[in-house]
Amino acid sequence: MPFTATDVFPEAGRRTILKQFHRFLAHEEGTRLGEDIEELHDMRVASRRMRAAFRVFGKAIGKPLIAPYQHQLQWIAWELGKVRDLDVFLAYLREYRGACLPENRQGLGALIQDRESARRGARTALLAAIDSEQFSNFKQSFAAFLDEELPPLFALRDGHKTVAQGAAKDLRKRFQAVIDYDERVQVSPSPETFHELRIAIKRFRYSAEFFRDIYEGTLDPVIAECRQMQDALGEMHDVDVHRSYLTGFAISLRNGVQSSREQRAAIDALLQSESSRRAEQQRKFERVWGEWEQGDRRRHYVNNFSRIVGIGHPLPSTATMDACSPAGPALDNRPQKER
């Protein structure tokens, strides 16, 4: 059930988490079967959104109440993530092998076999987790918590803030957490900085998407820009992780008695390709981030956070705002896979 701007904040949180929990469960069987890797991906995304909702609504619901479920969800999300990361890497390797120079294709065989073996191990661990009594108990207890325990508890409490009040405050806070990376991005940013910024952008975007309906489209431009930056930063992070592994794999090949010059050349060529891919994605990120550095654009977005449709008046804000809407960059509206 959707919520409105005048509903109480903790109840909106309960509904948000319940919606994602249903999505999480809907992809469990497909994940177990393993015939479509996107089933696992969608289950993982739902787990991420639940964890994001815990951060947004946790204080209003009661952090001690949700803490046990946070730990359980983090555990299963970790198992899902290990398989998903290998799915992404293997898909990239197979695509790259199909497009690379013929002399390098055969040399990638050992690398792909190694990652396929790692994926089988990760999937075995995942299946053990989702078939475990621990996971079964988590699903049952969490469903009862959301459906049966929280509604009467909320009814006994007084002084709840509204969704309008809570949404505006949370969006301003998470937007500021992104903007705080300004100086670090401008001055020799490290892979760790880009990774942390990606997480901050993702948390702001998830919050904006939770509250999207009560803003009736006002947040869509900033959500689209966040998606573009998050996708670019996500690929940059993938490359950083891949290069670390590939460097170690190349060293093991050089030290191995049975390694061939063909294998070593193929890995070296792949490392060069990964470096080019990372540079391209960084340029994509910087194009959007450069627009975000404009003060007018930032004031416009913060202003919008307080202008919730249907409450009759703008909420008070902690920032000086400019109602003028500057023209934004051309948005990439092609369908993007959820990160």
C-alpha cells in the first residue's frame, strides 16, 4: 500500500520495507534454480533497498527493534553479492573474449575457468544459506514483525512526524552527504574516494525513490543524474576490483611452470583494456558531476526537497534557496540495469 505526505513516518517505513521484502521473496526461487542470473540480481537489489530503508526509517521505527533483522539481511546480502560479482565479471570476460584479438582469446581460457570455479563455490555457499533453518526463521519472523507486530506498536505512540517532514529532512541530509565529497573529488581522488561517493549517491537515490510519489515527478531529474553517476562509478569500482585480481593472476601465471606466453599476453591486454574502460567511465561521471558543482543547481534541488505536492505550503528549509531551475545536462534515458 502506498503512503501519502500526511501519513506518519514510521508507518511509511514499514510499508516501504514490506514492499521490498515481498520483492526479495519473489526472486528467491529463481535464485535457487539458477537458470537466470537476473533473478539473483533482483533479489540482491531488494535486499539493498531494505537495508537502505532501515537507514532512512530506522530511528522512527526503533533501531533496537530492527537491529536483529539488519544483521540477518546483511548476512544473506553478502552471500548474494559474492555470486553476483562473479556473474558480472564472467559476463564481461566472455564479451571481451568475443571481441578481442584472435591471438588473445585462447589465452583467456585459464582465467575464465578459474572464475567459473570460484562462482561454483560461491553459489554452493549461497544455496546452503538460503536453504538453511536460519534463513527460514528469518523470513518467518521478519514477516510477522512487519505485518503483525509494528502496526499496533505505532498506534500506541504519540508525536509521530509526517512523511512530508521526514522526507524533506532525510533528502537534505543525504544530498549534503554527497556534496561533501566536492573537495576530495577535485583533488586527486583515490579509488576509495570514488567507491565511498558511489555509496553516498546510491543512498541518496534510494531515499529519493522511496519518496518519489509524494513529489509527483519533481525528483525525477536528480534521480536520473544519480543513476548515471552511480552506473559510471560502479563500473569504475568493478574495474578496480578486477585489476587487483588480474594483477595477482598474472603474477601467478608468470611464476607457474605450465603458464604460456599466450596466457600472459592475453592477461596483459585485458589489463590495458580495463584501464581504458575505467578512464571512459570516469569521464562519464565527471560530465554529470561537473553540472552538480553549479550552486544554482544545488539550491534548486534542495528547494525541491521542501516542496511536497499536496500539503498546501512549502516546508521550512535549512538552506537559502533559489527557485530558478537551471537547464540540466542531457539525460541518458536508456534503460539501465539496477545497481
